[in-house]
Amino acid sequence: MKALKIRASILVSVCVILAAVAAVACGSAEQATTAPTATPAPTAAATAASTAGATDAAAAPTSAPVVAPTAPPIAVGTVVVPTRGVVRSTAQKPWDSYLSQAKYGGLLRNAEPVLPDHWDLHQSCCNPGPGAARDLYNNLVMYDPTDQKTIVGDLANSWEWAADGRSVTFTIWDNAVWSDGQPVTADDVVFSLNRMVAEGVSRPRVKNLRPYYAGSQAIDPTTIKVNTLFPNPAAFLPFLAIDFMSIVPKHVLEGREDAEEIFDNPENIVASGAYLFVSHDVGQGWEFEKNPNYFKEGLPFVDGKQTIVIKDKDRFITAFMTDQMDISHRGAGGAIPLIDMVSFKNDWEADGRGVVYPPGATIQGLFNMNWTAPPFEDPRVRRAVFLALDRKELAEVHQLGFAKLGQPFFPGSDWASSDEEVATWPGFRYLDESGELYLGDPIGVDGLTKHPDDIAEAQRLMAEAGYPDGFKAAYHTYSVNKNIPVIMKQRMQETLNIEIDINITDVASVIAAEQAVDFSHFLSVHNGPNIVDPDDLLLGVYLTGAPRNPIDYEDPELRAIFEQQKGESDQEKRKALIREAEAIILKGEHHMIQYYWYGDPIWIVPNRVKNYVPRQTVQYGMGTEHIWLDP
Amino acid sequence: MTGYILQRLALFIPTLILASFLAFAIMRILPGDPAIAMLGGAEGSFTQEDLDVVREKLGTNRPLHIQYGTWIRDLFQGNLSESYFFRVPVSQLMTDRFPVSTQLAVMALLLSYVVAVPLGVLSAVKQDSWFDHAAKIFTIAGVALPTFWVGILILFVLGNYFNWVPPLDYANFWENPLINLQQMIFPAVALGYFNTAFAARLTRSTMLEVMHEDYIRTARSKGLKEAVVIGRHAVKNAFLPVVTIVGFQLGRLFGGAVVIEAIFVVPGVGTLLVDSVLIRDYPVVQAVILMIALIVLGLNLVVDLLYGWLNPRIRYA
């Protein structure tokens, strides 16, 4: 009997220990039972504002916080660069439109799935850099956070182009100060611009200024004249507005041996931004506090910003489900796969908790063909693949339909052709169940089949090129893209007898193979443009010297058009030139085929977060000075 | 005993040297390039010239034997070098992260033995009872379920049924023990479940074996009470094999922490290792692997010595 008591007491002890452990772990009763606060449903007007603003610059929202109960994919608008000669008055501050509605206070808790590569944004390759550090710095100009399309001043309060279009003169705010108390001057701007285009050091994104920037001079403490390499460079200001183009203090960085390292420790950053650095737990998160001396009077609205790095998708989602986080400002695409995003979005929005903005379509999914060796050295073979490719299937399987067909220039923007036009292009055509040409975006539409004429033409070209029975080809890519070659393997075998051997490796191996042109047939990558401007794609993908064109393919006609359009100040004429460029790319003889446009970020915005507008590309709009919390 | 200790130490040092070589070589053999990772990989926008600049800066364009030699030389000077990606001394990262993972591993181990030993003993004593069957289900599930899945399940239950999940912002145990325990207890439970199950199964089987030994029958025939028979004679002897797996289990816990830390956002060495492998941060990966190897080897050495001390037959063999 005593033995039984001992056994029972052991069992009871174990239960007590477990219960105690659970009680400690669950924290106070208050914490355990706090339910999410119900928030009023956003208005339909706000929804309309968010969607209309994406395609119509004139209808850009100017005041109401944009929070929609259900958000469409982010459409792409054209970057609006204020007309040359127009000077923004210091009395008309870009942030005046929302200042009066804002609420102050609170801590903005930001969830981030990816670590920043650099805190010195001139050295940063990718958006996790500005995702972390953008709030510490200012640019000269930026995208208006209320529409994410219009270029407005950041440190600059006005700018004016010279009559010959060869220079632009900026005036900066005279009350801007660095975090060490020194004034921000024109010398700092000149130093920063020169640092951005420096050779022999790593400048992954800011080097985008090199094709335009000729030099700059400080005219007086608040005036800077920037000379350009050719008149009226249309893409110069849009590039200058992306989040990597930070203005840094000359007095801190000039002449230092460790100038390339010092700002990569955020504790050392001296900047002028809306927030000041507080702490950084390496690899885990960081915390900022409001800059009390910020030159934009009235900004920022929250007292501080805390970012926590969460890489696991389940933990990421749970953090929002339990109100531990306020926003995923840079984007949650690195943490949450599309399939999980869809179910989370449905649950989250059905509960009226806020908005999950699905990814837009500003990243290019594309594959290279080694055009320097058989069989792809024959342009007919490249065109055959171009025609036979089922872009709709790729988009629906790999992107669950969150994509647009791979037309050459930003779908939805002024540079693009309409869905109806695209639907008539060889290689992009689909027939409906009645055999009629489907005129519209075919993605997500049931019952469509690829146009047989495209397949027939592709087969004819293959036969003409001497490959009537197809050939064997290797396809090299990384695991994120794995569905693409799997689908292509089946379709290319069926239509052109191309037998694809798939080689999936890590990202670095694929990129190394791309840069060294160490692939025999297909190699797929993707391209994330910085700005919605043709220059970005022409210099990034289509022309020689482009990062996505190490295989040095160039169509001389396309180069000629690039040279013509890059300084064209008449937007309509520039559009017409881009139509010509589009026609050249649509010959399908390039070194690459762009199968679709897709997006990566997924923005989770609870109702309590106000004045949030998703941006068009993944390389800007990561500052949060304009956001407030509605407790 | 001295000879036994020397013999074990003689094996310890070459194993550590081999571990250092493997830690260095594996990262170089595996595909990948830290320069490409630092330039953003597939997300990046760079040319071959950009790559060359970064490779030169990192020193990864030097011959492998030079890189290995430099690393070993620095190690002997107590310098773990600097992280490519985090740009802080690796020693700082290790100092920050290892205590967190150690706490997690120790908590998981303690939790598992607090549960496993009574569970195994009671299962053996009450063989084929409902308790034994229930314990069997619990332990077989623990052995069968992947650790990461248990972690996700815990997160799911907490989030969905209690609308509560552990805090995200890590708090040091010595600064805020309550928050620290809230953060660490569930990862420890998830991490320790396998060990609990494994140790409970082992305890049960060794207890059953011991319970049929002659000396137990003798103890009973002497008229000793059952509790004394079990507590003083059976458990003590049955516990010996269980002790020997502690070293192995602690090593395994460090390995398992890689996934659990990511799920529960615990800033330990596991997340550091995953981050560093993904971005090919060679200095960090090498240091972490070497440190884990050192810990596992050290624990095994201690267990070997302990076992030799507990069981003289081992050291005379």
C-alpha cells in the first residue's frame, strides 16, 4: 500500500511540475486572455482610392488613410516626375496633406523575415538593407508615400532643371541636422552623390546613377547643381528616389580608412532621418526612436519603431494573429509562401483584422538561352521556344495566378501594352472554348487553350532550323523556381520534342553560372527592377552590360532606341519609342524569354496602422515616417 | 584510471582537428559563394566586376590552403575572425548566442528527465496496465514525431486556442526571468519531447530487465518493502544506461535547436548557424560547427570518464 502511495505521489508530482511549468510559461492571466480588439471596417471609399490611385496619377489619394478590407494585387502606375521648372514651395510641404489627420504616439512593431545585408545603403544590394535602415537616412528626393508614384522632395525642398536639360539644381531644407548636431549642407549632398557612383567599390544599387550622373557642385550651403551626362535623363530622378540613395555626412565619412565599414555598424550611423538608432541585437532585430530634431516638422508620428526578425512562416503569421506585430513593412514574401498567404489573407480579412496586400507584378521571371552555341545560336530556335511557351500555365501553377503575362515593359503602366493587345501577340495567344481568340488577361480563366497557330509556327521554325525532331537541353535553376522547368519539360517535349534535363542547385551556383555564362542551354533567374521606367529594364536586362545579360546579347536596333528615348522629355514620344522597343523584343530572338511578371512582397497591414500605401517596386518606399497608429 | 583518461584524451584531440578540417572543407565543397550571397543572390543586381570586388574584400579568392592556414593560425591566437555578413567579431556572436542555446538545451534536458524517469519507472512497475499503455502511446509519438512539427503544433495550439504565443523580444534570464521562461519553456518542451520519449522507453526497458534480476528477487525475499526495492536497488541499476545517453542527447539537442529556435524566434546558435549557412558566412559556420563539436566531444569525454568510474569493467576492458 505504501509503495502504491509512493507511485501515486510520483505521478502527482510530475503533474504538478508540468502544471507549474505551463502556468509560468503562459504568463499572467491578462496576457493569456487578451483578445484582439475589434476595429471598424474600413470604408469603400478608401478601397476605391487605393485601387484607382494605382492606375491614374491624377486620382492619387491625397488624404484618407488607405486601408481596404480586401486588396487587389498591386497594379503598376507610371512614375510621376513633376514637370521641370516647377518649384515646390517650402510652404507646401509634401507631408501637409496628411499631417492634420494623424495621431501621435505608440511603438510601431515591424516584422521582418530577412536580415539586412548592409546598413550603409550605398553598399546594400537588396531591399532588406533599406528595409532596416531607410528610416535613419534621407534621400534628396523620394516617392510620395501617399501614392508611391509621385517624386517629392525629401531633403530637397525644390529642384529646377536648366533650360538645356543638362543640369538640375536642388535646394535643401536649411533646418536639417545630422544626429551629431551638425547641419546638413550641400557639401554632404555632393559628397554622397559622388560616393554613390564611386568605382572600385561595391555599389550594387546606387550605381544605377552612373549612366546619368556627370558631377555636382555645392553652389551655397543649401544649393546643389547636379550635371547629367546627357540632356533630360528621364530616369534620373526616379532612380535618385529609390531607398538606397541616402545622403550621408561628409564630415563623418570623408578621408576615413574605414569609411566603407563604419556605417555597417548601425551604432555608428550619423544621419538625418526620422528616427534615431537605439539598439541592435545582431541577427535578431533593432529598435529606433523618434528623432526630436527632425527637420520635417510634425513627423514622424510614432514614438519609436521596433523590428524583430522572424523567419519561420508559422511564427510570422502567428505574430499577426495574436497582435504581437503591427506591420510587415518591407514585405513578408521572404517568410510566407503564396499558398499560405492566400489562406492567411482569407482568414485575416474575413475577421476584419486588416489587409493583406498580395504581391503585385513588378518582378520579371525569365530564363536565359545560351545564344552563343547551338542550338540557340539560331534565332529561329529561340523564337520557336518563345512561341511555344505556355506563359499562362507557368503563372497559374507557379504563382497561383498572382502574375501577369511576360510582356516586355511593366504591365499596367504607361509603358505597357494593354491586356487586350497582349492577347493578340504570337506566343501570348489563347483560344476560348468556342475557338475564339480570348481578348484579355488569360491568367486564372478556365477553358483557354494555347493558340495552335503559335505551336505550328514554332514547329515550322524548328524544322527550318534543322531540328524537326527536337534536341536535348539542360535547364539550370534554383529550387524556388523549380516548377518552371518541370512544366516546361512537359510542354517542350509535347510541342517541340525538346527533351529537358533539369538541374536544380543553390542560388549562388545558378548566379555564378549566369555571370560566367557557364550553362549550355537554359538558365532561369529573375529580375527585380528598381523603378517603373523602361531604362531600368533596358539597362538591367535587355542591353549589353546589364546584370541580367552577361551573355552580351544586343540587338543594335534596340540600342538605338534606348539612346533615343533615354533623354526624351516628351512623354508621348518616349512611349512611342518604347512601343518600337517592345516590337523588337517580341521578335522572340533575345537571349532571354520573360515568361511572366510577378511580385514578392506581401504586406500585412492591420486596421490600426494608418496612411499605408503599398509601393510599386520592391526597391523603394520603405520609410515609415508617414505612418501612424490608431490605437 | 589514468591510462583510461589519457586514452580518451588522445582520441579527443585528433577528432577535434578532423572536425576543424571538415567544418572548413564542407562549406567550400558545397556549392555557393559568399560574395554572391552578399550581393543578394538571385535578388541582386550585379555584374562579374561587382563580384570580383566583393571576393577580393572577403579574401575568398585566395587559395584554399591559405584560407585554412589563416583560420587555424587565428584560432590559435584566440581570434575567430569577423563575420562576413554581420561584420562583427565571431567571438561576439558566439558569446551572445551560445548561452541562449545552452539554456534551451539544458532546460529541454531537465524537462525531459523530470518526465522521462518517473514515466519509465512507473511504466515498468505497472507493466501492461492502462498507465503503461498510455505512456507507450506518449513515448512512441515522441520518438516518431519530428521535432519541428511538435514545435509548430505547440505554436498552433497556443495561438489558436489561447490567443497567446511566447513573446518575440528576447529577454535574458538574469534580467527578466519571467519573460525569459515564457519564451523558453515551449521551445524546451518541443525540443525535449523526443528525448523524453527516448529516455522513458530506455528507462522502462532497463527497469524491466533489472526487475527480473536475481538481486531484486533476493531483496524482495529479504522482506524489503517494494518502494525500497524499486528505489534503492532497481532504479539505481537501471539508471546506468540512461546516464550514458545524456551526452549524446545534449549534443542532439544542440542540433535540434537549429529548427526549434527558428520557429520560436529564440536567438540562439541554431538560428545563427542557419543564417550563416544560407549566406555562406564561412567564419561563423566554421566557428559554430567547431564549437558544437567541442561541446559534444567534451560531453562524451565526461560521460566516458563517468561511465568508466561507475562501471570498472569498462576501464579494465
